[in-house]
Amino acid sequence: MKDAARERSPRRIATAVFITVVAMLAVVVGVWSYTEFGIGEPAAVLVFVLFAVLHVILPDAVVEGRVRVSLSGVILLAGQAVVGPAGVAIVGLAVGAPQGRHVPLRNRVYNAAQCSLHGAAGGIAFLLVGGTTDPARLQDVGDIVVHLALPLLVADVAQALTNLVAIVAVLRVAEGVPMRPQALTMLRGTGFAYIAHGVIAFIMVVLWTLGDLGPYAAVIVLVPLIVAQWVYRQRAEELTGQQRALEVLVAALEAKAPRLAGHSARVAELSAHMAEHLGLGPQQVAETRVAGMLHDLGQTSLPTRTARSIDLTDEAAVLDYPARGAEILHDLSFLDGALDPIRRHREALGTDRQLSLPARIVGVADSFDLLTSVGPPDGHLLAPTQARELLARRTPDGEILRALDHALMRSGQSVRR
């Protein structure tokens, strides 16, 4: 724990420095954009800022950790062809700055700065490849393609890449998350969303400029998005209800076996981090997290004395509670993807490579936490380094062990080998 505390202090300093650099860069890029390209009509800038405020009132719909409908993405991209990079930099500040009252100031500053920065970067790219904010230049279809559609595509890519780099870089600095796996995970999860935002933004710009509808174009385009957000928000609320139901199940387990208090949550977190590091998709990451949370649920079917005295750290023990847990959850269709890891996680330390990757992930995460935080009935715990060495002897799966190292580092722990 002392090693983790010593690591966190330099990391906090590095994070503060990084946020300061990004904020200064956002200011420099915004000022340079204004001096180099000017700014769109103040009235248009004000309209986009008002849409940014609307985004604050109706935030992006997030389902299973992914943004499904993003007003902010459309607003920032469409603004590049209407108010220019300096205008979009201002709109980006409005999009990123307001957050919950309990969000730390540095998080607010960073979010506002990176929204302003990636918006301006897209606007600059739009103009540099021949894009125009002057609809009079668009005389025919060819002009629309050359001076609007293609530049918007380039701007979309520039905006996406700038946003991607900003996010993975701050995760690297603040939490030690490797950049490449995180970047690939984000691209898989948001790549198609950026394409959709580009198409919607193009329609909005055409209606705004060529259709001469002005702000009414945004109303026409954004209202269907707001409806879609409402639908996805209902889905998010449904998932929240499911999560609460799962937490009730975990609470029942911990009431029967108090020494497991917190174990399920820790295994769920480690499992999710390992799954992300190994490149699993968002759906599989979510299922692996749920499997980590519910992997011990079968113990609720055991007599209380057995559940409290069982030695979970004994890999040779033949225990049937994993199968019991899978059977209990069998009729819950939304848990189908988690059943195999729940049923087979105790087999993960063997040499059977036929096990699914989620099962091996949950098994290793479970074993590590049992050895270091739960222990056998006599309460003897291993140091993280000892537990890591023991797991290395029990399983030849180096890839899984490296994912465990990554997950521990991301959780604020370090294992010296």
C-alpha cells in the first residue's frame, strides 16, 4: 500500500502538469485560429453556444459505457462549416465546461480544454483542405463535394483523432493505462458513431447554408436526435435497474459469507480492466464485469456454515457452487454472456486453453483477490508479489497475467516481480 501511495503522488503531479499543458494549448490554438481565420457571425456563434447549453441539459445518452447518441459531436462538427475553428473553440468550451457539482475542478478544466481543442482542430483541418464557411462559393454539386462534404470528412477524422489522443493520453498519465490497447478499444466503440455524426452534421450544414434555413436547420436535425436520446436513456435506466438487482444478489452473498465483503466488486473491476486490456469489445467487457461480480453467487445455495468455512484459495478443492450460480441465473436472458465465466472460472488456473477468455480472466482475477484480500478461513493473506508469483506457477497463460498486471496498476496497485 505504501508503494501505491508513493506512486499516486507523482502521478497526481504529472496529471496536473498535463492538464495545464492541454489547457494552455487550447488557448493558444483558439487565439491563433481567431487571428488566422477570423470567426463566424456572432449571432451564429451564439446559436451554437445555446445548442451547447442544450447538450448540458440533455447530455449524451450513455448505454453500457458507450455514447450512443451525441448532440455534442454533431454540434462541434457542423459548427466547423458555419462559425469556423475559433467559433467552434468557444462552443467546445461551452460543451465541455459544465459538469456535476461534485466533479473536481481539474476534471472540468481538462474536459473543457480538450473539447475546445479537438473542435478547433477539426475546424482548422476543414479550412486547410478547402472547406468554406461561405455558402456563396457552393455553386453546384461538385463545389458541394469539394468544399463541403470532403472537408467535413477530413474535419471529422481530425476531430476524432484529436479527441482520441487527448483521452488516451490523460488515462496514461493519470492511471497508467497503456495507450495502444485503450485507443483500439475506443476506435472499435466510437468509430461508427463519428461517421454517423459526420453524415448528420453534413445534412445540418446543407440545410443551414444552401437551404438558407439558418438556426431552423439545427432544430430540424436535432429534434430527432433528442427523441433517439430519450429512447436510449430508457435503455440506460433499464440497465441501471438490472445493475441494482445484481447488487442485491451480491449483498445476499456477502450477508451469508461476510469475509467476502467487497470481493465481488474488486473481482468485477479487475476483470473489466483485464478484458479491456486484452481487446475485448464493449459488450464482452460488460459481460466479463458482470461475471466477475456474480461469480460466487452459487454460494448462496450452500449451508451458511459451509459458505463461511470453505477454503476458496484451495485450487484442488472440488466445488460445485460455480455451476449452482450459473443455474440460478440461467433464466435471466440479459446475463447469457456471463454464464460461462461464472460456471467455469475455477478452471482458469489449469492448462485447458479451451476455456473462454472471459472465464480465464474472471478466474485469475478471483484467485488474486482471494489470495491477497480474502484468504483461507484461517485468515492468512499473501502479499501481492507473492500472489502474483503463485499464479505464475499455477497458469502458463502469460497474456492473462500481463493483463492482470495492467489491471492492478490501473486500480492503483503495483506488483513488483
